[in-house]
Amino acid sequence: MEQIFAPWRIDWVERDSEKQPIDGCPFCVLSERDADRESRIVARSEHSFALLNNYPYNPGHLMIIPYRHVGDYTALTRAELLDHARLKQVAIDALHDGLGPDGLNMGMNSGEGAGGSIDDHLHTHLVPRWEGDTNFMPVIGETNVIVEAVDDTYERLHEGFAAHPGAIVDDAESDDGDNAEQAVEFAFDLTTDDTA
């Protein structure tokens, strides 16, 4: 029998699940907390935020989520739609800069029948992919092997977002010497030239 060595998982096993319980929509609750790093929010813009998935298919599995609780993509306002798209573009650059994947899967589940676990607050998944990253575990063993701790991925992506032109970074250092306590901010120009 093969053994999977994942010592970082002890943080998840020993976590205090009562520390900050989520009552209601997790995306709404997490975005309102003043604890971006703990909430895994790596970037924010006026209408959207980028959240690391706690159950990633691969390291760097991000979700781009509008702040407004809306489940229908066609119900997004023009500003929300443009902001969501711009943050997704920046996230793609940050994933390439921070993690160097060979490709990305991008998409969203829309509606109850689509299979998403949160169907009433839309979110776009960005999943980094590497050549040869799929093996028998998810296909036959119905098990995902996560090769990097989410905290380490957060650091790498925070750096990737911070390197993007227009990034607004709070350089205040936390008590433990960490510089990435708050998400990287972006203020996009959402005016459009429909002739381009």
C-alpha cells in the first residue's frame, strides 16, 4: 500500500472550527470579515474579490466572487460584470506569476443542477493545471492529493497579485512578521469604449 505524506494537513485536523463559525452565505460572511489572510481572500476590487478555495483541486484554485449576493450571472450590473472580468484577468496573471502553471481551467456552476455546492452566490473557478497533474487518485480513488499547504499558496499568489500594475498593497507587517495580512487591492477603470 502506498502512503500519502501530507504533514501540513494537521493544521486542518486540529483547527478550531468554532473559532469563527459561518452563519449564512460563506462568501458574504468571509468578504465582510476584517481578516483577509485568515479568510483566504488574496485580492479585492470594488465589486469582487479573489478567494482561495479551501478544498482545492490543485494549488492556487481561486474563485472570483462578486460582493453582492447574486446567483444569476445575467443579473450582474455592468459595473459588477466588468469588475469581475478585470479581477479574473489579474488573477490569471497572478497565477502565472506566482505558480507558473502550464494551463488553467476556468468556469462556473450556474443553478442547482450544475453541481456546485454554493449555487445562490455566483463565483468563477480558476484552477491551475500542470502537465501530468492528473493521476489515478481523483479518477479511481476519488481522492485529491493536495501538494501544497493553502497558506504557502496564499503567500505565492499574494506576491503574484502585488506584482501586477495597479496593485495597492498594505505594507504593514503583522505581529508574526507576515506582510500579507490584507488582500491586494485593485481600483479598475470600468469605463468602456464599445467601438474597440
